[in-house]
Amino acid sequence: MRTTRGLVAGCALASALLTLVGADTAVAQSNKDESRRTTMADVQTLVDRNVEFAKSFNQGDLALLPRLSILVLTCLDARVDPAHLFGLELGDAVVMRNIGGRVTDEVIEQIAILRGLAVVAGGTGFEVAIVHHTDCGASRFANAQVRQRMGEVAGTGEAAIKRLAIADPQISVAEDLDRLRAAPTLPDELVVAGYVYDVTDGHVREVIAPASLRKGDGS
């Protein structure tokens, strides 16, 4: 059973928040109230769908380690669901999602821990696929005015928003692979690759071919 569509996405949220730039307080509050009402209805939709899911559920014996030794890092955008892009089923792969699918300090730490868990459990670790996409909401973060307003609304400040900005998904994939290479907690032999998903035609295109994280490891 593939993952449920329609979850609130980080990048979509970023796009929606652009409407807050220059909006007056009354309109912003009205939108907030309407969003709260809609969210409660959507939560019940998820609960109802789970009831149907559980009726035919027969995969309670899945192993801790996935069938594929792959970790996919991608965006929270509701249009970018790895289960649909790659035909993943329950138990196939490890998936991590955040705004933009960016490599952050927290992501690096979690990859290191997950790899350690896999090794301790008798596996060999994971290959890592970074998947960014076209029309990402994080591309709006390249606008300084948007970043400033977003930082105010989110309460994080502009710097946190700027770190997530994506001007070009091909460039951001390369930047994130460089962040992985600079991480001392990740081994040289870790296989990494980079891709860009086109939300207009459904294709995932290779940006950086699978290869060991760092050269000179003999693999």
C-alpha cells in the first residue's frame, strides 16, 4: 500500500506563505482561522482512510531493515511522494523528508545513526539518494523580502530560511552532496547520488551518478 497523498507539504506551505507578504493583519487572521477549520477536517480524512487501510493490512511481519538498502532524502511537498515516484511499497526503503529535501546538520546526524543501526542489525548500511524537484516552494526563499517576512511569521529569523533556499534544484543537489562529503561522521564508502524530479512530467532525472562519497576509498 502506497503512502497516503494529500499531506500538508513544507514546500507548498512556503509557496502559500508568499501571500502573507504585504497582506494586512485582518486578512492574515482570516486565512489562519479558515486553515484551522480545514485542517481538522483533513485529519479526520486521514483517520478514515487508515480504517480502510487496516481492513486489508497483512504486512505486520515486515523486517526492521528495508528490502532495498536505500535512503531517500526528498522534499515535503505533497506532489513529491517517493512511494509514487519510485513505486515503493511498505518495507521497501527508508525515506526522510524536510523542506526542500535539504541536507542539514540534523539530517547528517540521522543518516549516520541510521547507517549505524543497519550495520548493528546485520546489514551493510544504506545508499543515499537526494531528490530535489522543480517548482519547489523553497525557491521563493531566494527572495530577500520573502525570507524576511517568512522569518517573522515562522519565528525563526531570516537566516534559517536562507539556508533552505533553492535557486536551481540541480545546483542545490550538488551543494547537498558536498555537505555530505564534508561530514566526518559519514564513511568514504557511502554511496550517494543526486536527482531532480520534474513535477510537470513525472520524470526523475539523474544529476549526479551513484558513487562513493569520497574518492580514494578503493571501491
